[in-house]
Amino acid sequence: MQFVLLNSRGGNYMVVAQNIAWLRTGENGQTNVGIVGGSPLVVDGNIEEIAAIVLAG
């Protein structure tokens, strides 16, 4: 199981990379991250930045 660190304005998340289902552009430079079986997370950074973090995982 591989975790990735995603930073958020309300706190940081350690997410299992394989559980990320989708990315969607949010507001104010943030990205919505869809989690399999859970609610989306709102994290700091644009889609390209978050995708690079997940892929580098």
C-alpha cells in the first residue's frame, strides 16, 4: 500500500494512492480528489500538481 501526502488548507491528508478515482478543478487554486468509497477531498494545488504528486507517489 502506497500513501501520498496531499496538503489542504484545513489539514493534510495521507491517502492511499490506489484509492484515488478522479481529480477535478476546484475553486481558488484547489483540486477535488475523488476517493473510492468515500467523500471527495479538497486539497491545495491545481490538477497537474496533484497528478504529479500521485504519480510520483
